[in-house]
Amino acid sequence: MGRTPCCDKVGLKKGPWTPEEDHKLLAYIEEHSHGSWRALPSKAGLQRCGKSCRLRWTNYLRPDIKRGKFSLQEEQTIIQLHALLGNRWSAIANHLPKRTDNEIKNYWNTHLKKKLTKLGIDPVTHKPKNKALLSIDGQSKDAANLSHMAQWESARLEAEARLVRQSKLRSSSFHPQLGSPAPEFPATPLNKSVGPTTPSQCLDKLKAWSGVWTKNSDVGGGGGCSITGSVAGLGEDLESPTSTLHFSATGIGESSTTFIEFVGNSSGCEGGNTKEDGEENWKSLGNSSHLVEFNDGVENSVSMNSGLHDVAMSSVAGTWNLETGNENVYGGNFMKRFTDLLLNSSGDKSFSDGGGESDGGGGSGSGSGSDYYEDNKNYWNNILDLVNSSPSHSPMF
DNA sequence: AATTGTGCCAACCGCTCAAGC
DNA sequence: AGCTTGAGCGGTTGGCACAAT
């Protein structure tokens, strides 16, 4: 922290790059690969700082960059991923081959944000604005939950990516980043957390996540506060013993049932709930730390810090402990609400065909139970489709 | 034709993280 | 364990291009 910026050195050029400089940089990287960015400028004969060179390369000169207008498909992808990941532009960029995080960020800020706002959708929460105003308290909690869910999931996925990277490093030799024999490796510098990837593993988690929660939101009753989700097609476990991936630790051939048990001071855990009752019960779980049991039997931990709350999650021998620095952060049916929020806004149809006005989507999230379940399913299928079609080396999925 | 406003995008800045020592 | 360094990320800004007045 507090390092002196590398560009502070006198004599270093700033501002727009000239074609000459571009050519020098390109030629150097083509011949030598970039190696150390810090050392590159002097070797390449450039009066720039390494950081500037790196940026120029990653955002402009890289040969695998696609420029020009974003397609409708790309727009939709960005919006959906933004709903899921927030302003994690590099993560989003991993799902848009040939687009840079900078480009996506700019496009979001200049186009998509306005588009959503125009349609009455809050670009931050992806929630219809008028609806957000209806219940300030409830909806702001929703927004907080949404944000936390996204962060939590992102933290989890990042941890996974790290693990994958580590295991990759252990198992194979160094893989040069650029100009190296990895011609099909897109968006190279951006993929810092790229691993060999296991896309299906991440995907499985998403499936599990989706499956468990959407099922739960629909079923709600019968068994108090434990959730039983059937997770099919789970792949092999990660080799690392330290992973949040053990959300669904059972592999193929084993029991495909994931058992999650919330243990809190939940007074509302009586059985026989209706859907709504079930949701209330979820809410009532909010004021304590919860134990989430996984039958993986290994040690896990994940923690994160947001501007609002501290959240730590750890597990030993199959028992997850979720601690929040603020009550109600994960309180309640946050997943239901999370998908609810997304559903209400993921009316991509509405903003792609210019259909509904600002109140569009309001109906879907609060419809009947079966509609709601169908919508949830559709939403997640949507995301899964999206993820399925993403580059296999994506660190996020 | 000149001035002002707006949109857009490349580049910069500051922060964080991770690896190496 | 603590410090230094390299690299990446996300937010912000500067300046160009174009439109409106």
C-alpha cells in the first residue's frame, strides 16, 4: 500500500499512444513475450511505464480483441452477469471472449446503465425502481442481500479459482502467459485466475445452488428448516482439501443428496409450512450465526468483507459456520429474494424487445408458487445456458 | 461559423492481492 | 512474520468527436 506510482518517474510519457509506440510494443511482445512489464519499456525502447504498456496491450493491442458494437447477445450476457457478479468487470469479461474488462465497463457505464435506468430498472440492484421505492426497508435489505450473495458467491468462486491455479502450478510447469504456445488462450492477461478449469465443477455448484434454493423456495414446508436438494451430475471433487466447493461434496456414484441444515435460534422452524410461512421461517434465521452442514468432512473456509458487513464462513469436518457482522445479512430467504430480484429485472425480453414499461417484471416475482418456481427455473436455466456457452477456462464458472 | 453541451472511450490512478525474499 | 515488488482490478478522468444552439 502507498507505493509510489510507477508512472511518477520523470521523463516517462503519458497520454495517448502513438502508432510508433504501438508498433514498438507490439513488435517487442511478439518477439519476446512481455515478461516483466516493469522491465519491458526500457527493453522495448519505450518512454512509458510498464503499467501503461500492459494496459495498452491488454486493452488495445492484443490480437484477440474484438472491437466495435456489442451484439444484443453480448448486452444480455453483460446484464445477466452484472446482476450476478456486480462490477466485477474482469470476471464478466471472461464470459465475453474478445472483449476487455475496460471495454465492458465503459459500455456498461455509457450504454447499459442508461438503458436499464430508462426502463425503470435500477442498474445497481437490477430491480425495478418503482418497486424498490415501495418498501424502502425491505427492498434495501433485498439489495444488501443481493449484493452479499453476489459477493459471497464471487468470493467462493475466486477461492476456487485460486485453488485450481495452485493445483495447476503444482502439477505442471510454468505456462508463459503470452506469445507462448497457447494460441487458443484468449484474453490472456485478464485471465489471471485462470486454471485448467473445471468449468463443470463450478457449473455444478451453480446448478446445485440453483437447484437447492429454487426447490426450497417452492417446497418450503414439510420438514422444518432443513433443505434437501437433489443435485444431479456432480463432478469429481477438487483435489484441494481447502475449498468452498464442497457445497455439494457428493460425487457421482455416491449419494446425490445434499443435506444442508441451518441451526440457529430459529423459532420458526416448525413443520407444515406453506410457501410463505417457509419464507418467514427463513427470515427468522437471520439473527444468529448458522451452521450449514455438508457431509464432506474436510476443512473449509471463506471470508469476505464488504463495505457494510463482515462475513466469515468456515467449516471443520463438514460443519460450516456462517458468521455475519450484522444481523439479517444472510437472514431469511435470501436466495429466494436474490432470484426474485434477478427475475424481476432479468426480463431481458422486456428490455430487448422494448416491451414492458417500468413495472415490467413486477408480476413474475410475486406470482403464484408454481409460476414462481417456473420463473426461477427459467432464470437459472438462462444463467446456466449462458455459463455453458462460456469459455471453458473461465475462472468464474 | 463559433460556441457550448454531450457522449464516448482510452488511459490513468489508487488500491489490493499474491509471490518472493 | 514482515517487507518489497509485480501485477491486476475497478473507479475516474481527459480529451476527442459530434450534435445542438
